[in-house]
Amino acid sequence: MANTVIIKKKIKPFKKKIFVSGDKSLSIRWVLFSSLASGNSVAKNLLISEDVLSVINAVRKLGIKVQLKENYCKIFGKGINGYDYKRSITINAGNSGTLGRLILGLLINNPNSTRLIGDKSLSKRDFKRISDPLSKFGAKFKLSKNNSLPLKITGTKKPRPIFFRESKGSAQCKSAVIFGGLRTEGKTLIKAKKSRNHTEILCRYLNLPIKVQSEEKYDLIEISKAKKIKPLNYNIPSDVSSAAFFIVLTALSKKSELIIKNVNINPSRIGIITILKKMGVKIKFLNKKKYKGEKIADIMVNSPKTLKPINCPSSLNSGAIDEFLIIFLVAAKAKGISYFKDLSELNKKESPRLKLGSNILKMMGVKTITSYNSIRIFGNPNLKINKKIIIKNFLKDHRIFMTSIIAALSFGGDWTVHDKDSIKTSFPNFLNILKKLRKYEN
Ligand code: S3P
């Protein structure tokens, strides 16, 4: 079966330095900002994955020229009003919630109608969370039933500034409204629960009219209409969400050490590091530096002797939102009961991750108590799997696939994991990097 991976052996101790692929959030944002710049922008180390290719196709549809050669990309921006396309087009966001939501913010002032479609997983996800605030600018939306895709957006020539209270901790919603604000005369205000802040950092780096006041639990963001966006040359750092799988593999292995080079360690993204350190994993940042407002470092991880359970504060949820599946594996090996709460957003991702994550743990023989927004995991430091486990029907969620592979290599058992192709959305190189770590096995 070409699209399945079979694993029957645990990984042996390793000591390695690796690079993981470029950051997905930054790659998507770079394409979108560059598509509106006055002039040409170049990115190196762009993540080449299906999600990013969907963004490139989207801006091409909007009339922007893009050249791509391996992970080097050049975008020929035609200015902030440079999108030029036929009356009515369809944009296919594929599997990417980030593209699907962010692009709508850039279309609020375009009176042409645009249809937005996505794959089976994206078509199940909620778009009301974004059509609600963007409608207040004056854009009109027509959603499918269950507030999902396909949808139609018809922008307005004269958008009005809005106030948006973002209470889910969603960077996608916040960023789409920032994009809307940059296209609108007057002051748009956002009171946003803390979430990843790459859009704000890029706005500041590009001298766009944004002010951010940071309070303990939320940010107050004020945006005004941008006149011009300068070209943006960017060397994309590696993605901590991709690094996460190898960090956890090291945390669950014996006598191993791993250095992951040049990773984006933006404080709004490293919830996993804080959580794993609390659980007793030894993690250090080496060669710290700043790049265009983002923090970057090499991440060094050493296998710990024992793992402690965690009662995870929900203030860490947004900063680890893409990493909970893999964090649950660490909880499965900790000495005691771990508790993760206020996680209803986790069931609104590419798949219902809280539910599927809990199912996988159960298959592994780990006791869990799960509600719609929380999970208690009864860890076992001696957890060993001696049975057959088949992972399938998970809406091709890339993070479910990769988490299952790490579980197989860490706990043993005879695993068949379906839908290998899912990694193409975010981390096509995942299995090749694993091969390097398993090099000395036969
Ligand atoms: C992302 C934000 C998060 C995250 C997603 C990427 C982004 O989604 O899960 O993978 O780049 O803005 P939400 O904003 O919906 O939480």
C-alpha cells in the first residue's frame, strides 16, 4: 500500500543536528504581503507544501506573477491595489484554514464576487467566525450550510472601520481583520485574546500603520489604511510546529540528543517548549538572534530520565494550539495524571483533534477521560505497546499522521498508519528527516 507507513520497531538512541522546513505561518503571510507590495519580493527557504502552493495559486488568480524555484520564490507585486482579475473567480484554499481566512481580509474592498472553496476537511470548518467581523466592514457573504465553504464574498468600494473583539485566541481571525483594517479609511480596533503575532510583527517591520498595546491577557490593536507596502525580502526560519515532532521524539527516547537549527521561537508560538520543560524535558535555546522582528534560535533537546505530569494552564493553549496531539504523547509517558482544559478550539482544526487524539491514546492502552473541551491523561512511565494499531479515517490530518508515527517509534507495537500524503500540506520532508535519525538501524 503506497500511501501507508508500517512501523514495527522503536527508534534507537540518536545524536543529531537537523534542519526542519520553513515556517508555515510566515510563508503564507510572506506570500500575501508580497502580493500587495510595490515591487518585487524574494523569499528564501519558503515552505514548499500544498498549503503554501495554494496561497501562491490564489495570488496568481488575483493577477500577481510568482516565480518559484525549489524553495526560492519571487513575487512581482503591483501595489496595494494591484489585484486585477476577471469579474468572478474561484479561489481554492485546499486544506489551509490560514489561507481561507486571511485572504478574505484582503478581498473586503473588491466589489467583484469571489468564491472560496476548499478540500473535504476545510469544507467542514467554521467560516462564520470570519464572515461576522468582515461583514461589519461592509463586505457581503454567502456561506454554505453549517457556516462553511463554499462561500461567496462580495467586497465594498467603501469599507467602514470596525471594532472587533476576538475572543477565541485565533490568529487567523485577528490577521484577517488586520488585513481588512489596512484596506479601510479610519481606525479599525481589535481587542484580541493572545495568539501568534506574526502579522503584527510584519506590519511593524514594513512600517504599516499599526499600533499594538499589550496587556496581560489580550492585545489592543489599532490599524489604519496603508498607502503602500514596500517589497519584502525574507529568509524564512524553520517551523517550531514541525520541530515539535522531533522534540517529542527525543523527549520519549533514551539517551538521545537533538539540535534543530534556526527555528522561529516567537514567544507566541513556543507554548510546547514551556509545557515540556514543566514536564521535565531538557530544552535549551542556542545561538539566539533576532530577524526582522522575529526571534530565532537553535533548539537543543536531551532525553530526560523521568517525565512529570502537568495541569496545563489554559493561558498556554493558544501558543501550543497546533502541538497538543504530540504533547499528549509525552503525557502518556509521564508519571501521573495530566490535565488539559479549555481546548474546544482543538476540535475545530483540520480534524477533531481532541477526539481523535484521545482515540489514539486509547488504542495505545492509555486511559483518558475526555470531554468536548478537556482531556485527562493517565500516564505510565513504563508504557509499551505489543499489539497491532491501525490509524485511518482521520480526514487526512497531517498532524494526526505525524503524531502516530512518533508514537510508533517511541512506544513500539505494530503500526500501520494510512494517508502518508497528508504530510504534503505542511511538512513534506518529515519522513526524510526521520530516515536520517534512524540511519543506523537495520
Ligand atoms: C495559524 C493560526 C492557528 C493555527 C494554524 C495557523 C496562523 O489557527 O492553528 O495552524 O498561521 O495564523 P487559529 O488562528 O484558527 O487558532
